[in-house]
Amino acid sequence: NGFETLIPVNYDTNTHQIIGYNDIFKQGTLKDVKSIIAAELPSECIPYDNFYTDDYIPQFVLTEKGFIFVFSEYEIFSGACGAVKVSVNKEKLILYCK
């Protein structure tokens, strides 16, 4: 049984810097952003409690349409879910972006 790990990286080719969660989203919006992500999760994959803590920052990939949040196997779900990718349209998150 292999262990699937996903490591997304967003890179700004103009500034030559990695773009992280705090570069995109406003301070104090983590709980709201996670609620939107949770609504898009597959129904069979119930996140562990660590998903809802302030210490857990979801990783994502920026796309033209919005965001793809990626979760490695066992990161916030049981292994039966495997690695999970969740697409969220930018319109759903625009209020929380800088």
C-alpha cells in the first residue's frame, strides 16, 4: 500500500517568490475559507478534527477558474479517501482574498 503525497507550489515568475496562503487570503478568514472547502469535499471523506484547527493551513494550486485545494493521503482524511483534490471556483472565495 503506497502513500500518496501531494505538494502544491505556486510560484510568481515576476517576483521569483513562492506564493502561500497568507499571500492570497485576508487575515482572519481561515475559518470561513475552510467552511467553503468542507462544503466541496467528497461526502464519503469526513475530515479529521485537525482540519478545523487554526494550525492547519490548506495547501492549494491557483488556476484561472479558482483554486484546487490538495490533501495528501492521511493528511486530513482516512487512508480510504486517498489523496484528495477539491476545486473551488474563485467567485466563492473572492471575498476572502486580498
